Amino acid sequence: MDLRGRVTIVDGATPTLRKIQNALGSLGKMTGRGGGVNTLLSGSARGAPAGSIGFGMTAFGFTALIGATKEWNDAIWGANAALLANKEVQDKVAAGDMPGAISLAKTQTQELADQAMRLSRELKLLPELFGKAGMEATKMGLNYQQSQAIMRASAAVYMSDNQADPGDIAKALGTYGLLYGQETDPDAYAKQVYRRASQLSFAGAKTRTSASAIEGGARNYQGIHGAFGGRFEDLIALIATGSQAAQFEKETGTSLKSLQARFLRMPASGYAAMSGAGIDIKKFMDFGAVDPMRATNAIIQSFPQQLGKGARGNVLKFLEKAQREGRLGNPEIIAETMGMLEKNGLKFAGDEDRDAAYGKLGALMHGSGGNFDPIALLAEVSKAVEEGRATPGLLGIIGEGKRVHQYAALLKLFPEMLKLRDELIADDGKYLETVEKAFPESIGCFPAAADCDHE
């Protein structure tokens, strides 16, 4: 039944009623079939707006219908606006071809919208879920093909965790590409994004958490972790495993970030204590091969307007001298360099800000020829904890005293983290493929559903 016929009497009437008519018409198009609005409203589509109770037209409500349509329109226009800024379009603008630029962005947006509709019908999810994901992906500067891949993967994550916001998941998947590398071939990129989405969801299913919770916790750690060349699977496994230690995922991310930064800013007593516990930190942290000029340029660019006049020359002289004297290879070089930067005007708002600066400096030195493998170092410390060589007192010297119990809990679970990491690597997208196959079959087919055959 085409519900648009019910509201034809409102032509020329109030704007609100005309809005209802337009909403119903738009939603009919979303389903891709005439009179398909009933299907969309009868419970066959997941992801209905918050506040909807039960099934059917009355429960869904006109306000929800209009809201859903507005979300769709906002998402597609947002994607179009973002695509207007991509290189292909801007090249046409620069060449004076404004109509061609607008037409190209419109065509790409239409392809994105068409894909959202196809996925909506295929997976029986409301189209605005896909639209939001596509919009967030394009706003990150990804092209429409990459955005389609992220849109698809984000919806699959939503199927495994209906608390996940497709827009947030899309932003996360796009960010993982920036931090952990991304394929250039469109097909390879789509597989890579889907594989990471599956690993995120699989980790949530394997532990007492969820994909959305792990994604939120990873935000607190992924920047410093990725900057040191960490693996995506390690990141997800670390956050998921931390939840097994009765820690919130965000707390796990914060603890890991704090501990990693503290490795870089430990006092000499800390390094001595680690040596006494049989941990040779130089195996995991060595900046002896750092190129002073490259490191100086990176430091000046990364702390803009925070360093005083003449800082570039002072940084370069300091690092060149450390190189001549053979001090670049000492673990203390990061703390010494930070001290020199403070003398040149660098300031911190507090300990968290200081830790972030240490993490950034360590990453810059790592990227300028140095080496720091925090995961291998954490594994070594974990082994020392297991064997009783690393006491809570040592962990207090290494990191923040108030987080000693968190560190200890995380480190004791490190073998489990490595096991989960290997399972994530082996997953290769299979978990979400299984979820997708099971999802349409399960809709309406639980014991309470009246339209399902039960034995």
C-alpha cells in the first residue's frame, strides 16, 4: 500500500503536513520499490531512530519518519560538500571549469547514495546509517570509492554491535588507514578496511566488551602506538584484553599511553631499576642512528609557535653534539632533548600534556632513524612481572604510581593479548562475513516473532 495517497489532501495546506508527504515519498524511494514504505516500517529494517517502540506505522510515527529522511538528506549533502574539495574536483575548479567540477562531485555523490540504497535493501538496514558513514569518510578527504568501502564495513560493524555509531566507526576506519597504512588499489583498500572492521568486531565478540567500546578506548592510545610503527592488530588486542582486567576500555588506552610515554621520560634510577630486573632497554630503544638535521626539522614543524626564536639552531647543535659524543644511543637522550626544548620555550599544561609531548618527541626521533619498539618492551616487562623480577615498586618507578595496579593487571594479561592478536590476524574478515550471512536470516526470527516458522 502506498501511504503517500493518505496525505495527498495536504497539497497547499500547512508546511508541516507537506513535509510529512515529502518524507513518505522519500522513504518510499529509499526502499527502491513502490509502496515499499510499509516494508520499511514493519520491522524488516533495523536501525530505526531512537525512541521508536514496537513495529508498524503507528509506533514508528510521522516525526520519526521525517527525522530519518532529514538524517539521510543531511548525510548525502554533507558527502557532496566534502567531495567538492577532493583533488579531481578542485583540478576542474582551478582550470576554470566550475560546471564540470559541480557535475563531477554530484555524480560521485550519486554513486555513493546509490550504493547506500543497495546496501540498505541487501542488509535490511535504514539507509541513513550508510549515509552517515559515507559522509564521515568523505569529510576525512577519502575519495568516493574509499568512502563506499568504509560505508560497507561500518554497516557490518553495526550488525555485530548495534550500539556502534556508523559515523564514528567510519571515522575510526579512516583514521586506522592514516596511522597503520592503507592500500592504494580500490579493491585492495576495500578488503583492507573490511578486514580491520572484522578484527575490531571479532575482538569485541571474543572479550567481554564490544566493537564500539574498543574503538573508543583505542582513541586514547592509537596515536602514539601508530607513530612508533605498531601493528593495528596489536592495538585492538591490547585494548580488548585490558577489558578482561576489569578496566574500562578508555582507561586501558590511557594506561598504555602513559606507560609508553614514561619509558621515554624515565629518570636514570628507572633505567637502573629495569637493568636490575634483567631488562635491557637498549634492545628496544636506541636512537643512535637518528639524523640530527631530519630530527630537527621534524621537531620544529611539530611544535609550531611553541618554541622561541633561534630554537632550530639550538636543537640542531644539541643533537649534532650528542651524535659526536655518542650519546644519541642512550635511553636518556629523549629526556635530555625535552629539557633543551623547555629551555627554548616549550611549556606544558600538566602531566598529561607532558606525556603527550614525550610521546610525540619519541615518535619524531623514531621516524628520523631511531628505533623504539614499545610492544616488545612491554612483552619483556610482562615476562619480568610473571617471573617475579619486576615488582610493583619497579612498575611505580617506570610509570605513574597511581596506575601501578592497572599496569600490573595489563602486563599479567600480556600473553593473552598476544594470543588474541594472532587470532585477529588469522580472522582475515571471516567474522564479519559470517555476521552478514546470519543477520538477514535472524531478522524477525527469534522466538517472540510471529512471522517466523518455529518447530
